[in-house]
Amino acid sequence: MVRVSAIIPVYNGASTVAEAIDSALAQSYTGLEVIVINDGSTDATAEVLHRYSGRVRVIDRPNGGIAAARNTGAAAASGEYLAFLDCDDIWMPTMIERAVAALDADDACVLAFCNCAVMDSDGHDLRSALIGEGADHAPTLDEMLSRLWPIMPSAVVLRHATFEACGGFTEEFRSYGFEDVIFWLRVREQGPFHYVPERLVKWRFALFPRPLKIGWIKPAAFATFDRILRQRYGVGAAHLTKSRGRASRSLLGYIGLRALDRGDREEAREAFRRALEFDPWRVKNLLRYAKTYLPLKLARALSGRTRDAG
């Protein structure tokens, strides 16, 4: 019997979607159906999905954006619970089992989410956790409005009934960025969350070393995000959008320091350069970038030890 519907939206994700699907099919939890929404891909995605004929359900639709694709999958889902897996992320084998156990144990809980291990866009493990100290608990609504909470779609399992009560993802968001943040806020209005501290998802940082997600946070998304927050909660979005940039800057800095540790001066320089794009006047970023031109031994000594980016 199907209790959980895994929903995998994909747009031009031929290079990563097979890993995502394989991780869904390898779950220890058996009451699972896998639905893949091909959101108008123009690359080899359709050919990759054809290899899974009979094992997953594929829905082809014209390109409408990530929010609409997830909603299409939810409309076709038969499970009591919904789990959203981005096409460039990977579930660990017990992800669904652990999240379902949390939801089954508390009828009031509407959503369970876990921590994530971070990998770069090429799939290399960065030996870092997405959720660090201070955010390692289930948040209140006020906490989620005060800071950008690190809940990734791939780390979430929620009740189907809750999804319907919230009306799904806001389809005005065609690009990645804030469509999930608004949705989590609306879900939190319905009831409490549960946090599973294990790193049960491999989450891909899609900005380095090569940009992976197409249509990442278009300018219109910022305006839509701010308008909805003001209308629904009476707060602006500036502090939340800035924290998204800080998170990316911090992770790029961490990648650069790791590269410097292993002697890869070119990768370190490129990571620090991209960190500067998020905050050009941050002195720490400027100094880190400058250090890549020093003798390697001196640059390492000045940089100190690399800490976990979580």
C-alpha cells in the first residue's frame, strides 16, 4: 500500500536526475511511489527517464516552473504523505523511514525535516552539514519570519492533507529561490514541525564549481516574495533575502578555504571571487582572495583551520 508519494520535478536535469531517482527507489521504506515531473526539459532528460519505465511514473508537462511542477506531482499523488526530492539531490536509504516515523508518532505534527550533508555541484562531498548550531530544532513561526530557516525541499516529508490545506506552492514563483520559504511558512501555520538531526539528504550546492540549476532566483522572485510576506505577515523580505546571500557567501568561503588547505590555489581563488560577488565590500572576502596570490605555505598559515560550514 502506498503511504508516501515521492515527487521529483526536473527541468533539464539529465546529468543528475538518475541519481535522485535511484536514491528514491533504494529507500528502506516500502510503501513508496515515485512520481517524476518532466517540466518541459529540452536536454536529454526524457531519455534518462525512459530508462525507468515501469518503476516510476513520469508526467510530462510544458515548462511552468518549479512550483507548478511540484503541484502537478502532488495532484497525481496517492500517498498520505508527500516528499519532494529535487532532481540534483540524493536521499540516504532511511530518509523516508525516519521522517514517516516522526509523523506517525505525533498526529499534531504536520511536517518532518532532516539535516543535510552538503556536496558541490559536481557531487563532491564538502564534509559539512547544512543545519548548524542554532537552527538545529523545529522552528516556531516567529523564528521562521526572523531568519531564513535552512529547510530544503528534499529534506521534507509532510502530510498530504496539510499540503492541500495550504493550497500548494505559489505558482507565481517560476524559478528556484523563495517558493519553498513561503510554503513552509504557510505549512507552519497548520501545526508544529519535527526536526530529525541526522544527515539523511545529500544536498547539492548548485552554484559551484559550475552553475547547475537553471533560472536560479530571478529578480521577479524577490518582488513576489516581499509582496506576499507583507500581505500575509506584515513584514518585509529584505532581512531574509540578505541571509540567503550570506549563506551562499559563507559556503563559497568554506569551499575556498578547503581548496587552499589541499593546495588548490586556482579553485580557492575562484570560490573567493564568487563570494565577493555576493558581498564585494566584505573585508574578509577581499583578504581571502588576496591570500591566494601569496606563497601557499604562508596563505595556509594566515587562513587558519577550515571549520564546518554548517
